[in-house]
Amino acid sequence: MLSNMVRIVINIPEKTNRILNIIKAKYGLKDKSQAIKVVVDIFEPELKPEFIEETNKILKGEFKKYKSIEDLEKM
């Protein structure tokens, strides 16, 4: 349904354009819009609030320390 779609014009570097063409070909997509959606879908989990919150804690130096790999794997 096109009613929830947004039409934009963007300027991208040639390398980005080539990468979008590769994604388009690899997944058999009709256009670069679909290729952009694939890229966004791949990175979307990293944009969830929980991920951002954990990332901000790490950047502030608030992270958990583990004594061993086994302790980490238990988490």
C-alpha cells in the first residue's frame, strides 16, 4: 500500500550506490528502495531502546565485568 510510503530524493556516494545495486541483485529486488529497506531491516534491532540504553551505559563506563568466559556465557 503506497499510502504509508514516503518519497524522497537523496544524494549518495558512488560506492554506496554500487553497494545498493549489489544488494538489489543479490536479493532479486525491483529497485533501490527495496535494497535500502533490507539494509534498515538488518540494522533495526540495534536501534531498539534496550540496545541504545545498553550502548549508552557502556559509553559512560557503566558495564559489567566478568571473571571468566563461563560467567559471561551464563548471562
